[in-house]
Amino acid sequence: MVPLIEMKLYKQPNGKTWSMRFVFEGRRVERSTGYENKRKAEAYAEAFRTRLRSEGIGFLEKKDYPTLKHALAEFLEWSATRQKINTTKRYKTASTALIEHFGRMRVNLIGKSQIEGFITWRRSQFVTAGGAKPKSGKPKKLKRKISNATVNRELACLKKVFSNLVADGVLSSNPARFVNFLAEENESGRVLDMNEEQLYLSAASQPLRDYATLLIETGVRPNELCKLGVRGVHLDGDKPYLVITDGKTKAARRSIPLSKRALEVLSVRLREAKGKYVFPGGRGGSDPNSSALKFSNAHYGALKRSKIDGLNRSGTEGSCTLYSFRHTFATRFLERRPGDLLTLAALLGHSSLRINHKFEAIRSMEAGGHTRGD
């Protein structure tokens, strides 16, 4: 006689996913379906009931697959002991949206279609960034769509989690393996003229003002400047320079001579530094021994206040991103030293030349003053 299994679906107070409760052969069992949608939860419960009738009590005693939330927690612990601290921080940030979407869904229930569903859901969301600071009252908040770059970082985290689960024998295959990353614009083609630069810097609060100034004056990548350590800045002597040590390639690990304006900014920041990094991390830059991760919210606030995207006097394509300052540096360099692509490539981290050659190039730019505005 086939045993009758009465199941009840329910949600915990403030819970997101449906759970099932039933009694089988005198044994009370409660399990999460992993689904927020009731229809999907009912289908899962029916499939579970069918297997229970077929396989008996042994099916209940089989080891459950971990939930994605649990798998992510173990993955972050692994990352903290095996990878760079900033890599772990990026994964931890990326895990927030993954947990929000998948909840306590078990990893064996997540396939390619579920992952693509996550991407669709994520791309429809908006993020709130800091806006202009009024003279009184609460600051206004700006809304913008989640960028493809953000979704890609979250997808990369998910791919790595599943890769580790396969390596550990928990899963037989990686369902994220054939899910493609979204196209993203890594370096904006937008270039700022001098007037737009001044409008932006005047609207930027600290430490964004110093951060943006150094991006414009050195051409370093935004993430390279976030990770710049105090020990990487050399101000002694008549040829001050900074050293990028965290690049992924040999060319990216480079020395960059400092202009007078960059020297002035770094002199103040080093004098006030209390820890390892030029731009410390944590809330409000309060953790002196961790590096800043990003300046996105402050940047969007400065854009709103300066209105330079509405002006766009340079006529170049795209909106102003933090990468636009690197592009601005490159454009101004070639205006002062037409054709000197080798030195520019070395400064940007795409090849290597002697530091003296690069230093002379920076000084020659200064000799003619800054690029004209209009």
C-alpha cells in the first residue's frame, strides 16, 4: 500500500521562501522548498513527495545539498584564506544580491535558466546614490540602473562558487559555465575639457576631489588609485613619483612621475595619513588599514551638482565615469606630445619604458601649461 503523505506549505514569519511540513512513517519532517513562488514550491513539494513514496525513509536520510546562502558563506571563508583581501571584499559585496534573489534555494536546484532569471531581475533594478547636499534637510537621492559591470561581478562570484562546489564533489557540473557575461563599457570615451574639470572638482567633496585630481594628473586606473599604499608614494628628491604594485600584468606594475598638482595633493594626504593607504576604506574612510573600494556614489553626486554631463562641451561620446579621467589624461598628453604613444602606453600601464623618459614627458606637459579649455 502506497503511504499517504499529507503536506502543508507555509512561510516563516518574515520569511521569503515556502517550506513544507509533513509526517512520514511516524517521523515529522520540515524542509524548505527554496522557492518564493508558491506554484513552483507546490511543484517541488509534489516531486519530493513522489520520490519519498518511491524511495522510502532512505530518501530522507540522504545528505541535503547546501543552500546557496550556506555555500556562499563557506566560499567567502575559503576566499579569505586563499585570495587577496580586496578580492574577498568584492565577492562579499556581490553575494548580497545573489542571496536576495535565490534566498535559501539549494544549489542543485539552480540551473542555467534560474541564473539567467537572476540576470534579468538584476538588470531591472535601480541603485540609490548620494545626491546634492542641500543647505538644510536630508540630501536628495539619485537613482540609476544597476550597471552591467555590477551584474558581471555578481555573476563572476556565482561562477566561482559553483566551480568550487564541483571541485569539492558537491555538484557534478557548473550550471553557470555557459552563462555569458554582459557587454560593458570599461573605459568611457568621454573626455573633459578644463572648464568641465573645474566644474566637477568644485562640486566634488573630499576625498573625491583629491581622488579625481590624481586620476586626471596621473592617468592611473580608478582601482589602482584605491589600492595605492602610503609606501608607494615617493616625494623625496627632485623627481617625485608613485609606484603601482598591484597590477595584474608586468606592464601594469609601474612607476609614474608626479606633476606639481599631483605632488601637492599627495603631500597633504600623506601628511594626514593614519594607516597603510592613501585613500583608506570603511564607512567614511574610517578604517586606515583597508583600502577604499570605490567612489561611485560620491562621483554620481558630483555629476549631479556640476551638470557637466548636460554641458558636454568637449563633444566626446558617453557620460562621465571615473574612467573618463584616465581618458582625459591620455588625450591631454597626446595634445602636448603628439605621436609619443610609447611613453603614453608606459604611463597607462600598457608597456614599460625607463622612468626618466616618463618624467621628462610629464615636465614637458607642465611647461606648456594645462590643456586649453574651449
